[in-house]
Amino acid sequence: MRVVIQRVTNAKVEIEGKLHSKIGIGLMILASFENNDTQDDINWICKKINQLRIFDDSNGVMNISFSEIDNAELLVVSQFTLHAKVKKGNRPSYIHAAKPNISIPLYEMFIKTLKEVTQKSVKTGKFGANMQVSLTNNGPVTIIIDTKNKE
């Protein structure tokens, strides 16, 4: 499982020209899954996201975790292209990205677990849809986490 986490002041997803979901201050999370991802991967990454100290304290130092920000929100969008392989040729290969029959249940488990771990609502995009994602990255702060590289 691979995620890209962006600290945002706002983010939104539009589908077919209509607002689907939006958040204010919080985290925009792009998520991609592999065939061998498990609930253990999801649990680990959700705990990591909740405790990641990427919000500024009163001295402007990233020392505050998502869990400590009362009004912080989450927006999760599925993005299989995070598993693109581009070493050979010019066309990305998505051989490591899980097919929908595997990735949809994992995506749903990820959202459910993220809600449980953070105790906050999770807004989402729509799996498989052509989405227009807009955000204001605060910092900018962008973190990439892959459960295959925990160490």
C-alpha cells in the first residue's frame, strides 16, 4: 500500500463538474493498493497517518500530529497510478497496482480503519471515477509512505 499525504488548508474533489466532497484544514491522502496488501498494512498506515507530526506548533516547528488538531479533516482519493513503473519505455506500467476486485475492498477497509483510528469523518472521492482534485498544499508538506518500506 502506498499513500501520498499532503497537508492542506483546503481540498476538494469534483466529478462531472459537480462538487463531490471538500475539506478545510487537514490531510489530502492519495491511496494505492497492491495485490498482497492486508488489513495489517492498513492498520499500520492509519496509525502512522494519525500520529504523523506534520502540523506546526506555536514556534512554527512541525511537532503536532493530526490527532492533536481538533478541526482537522481528511479527504481520501484512490489513485492506482501511484504504483506506476516507468523504468522501461515511456508508457507507465501498472502491473503492481491491484485490480478493482482487490483494491475496492482494500480502499473501503482503509476508509473504515482511518475513521476508527482518527475518530474523525473521512471524505472521499469516487473509486474509478474521472475526478478533478484541487488543493492548497500548506507548506508545502508532502509525505510518501509505502507499507513495503516500513524500515
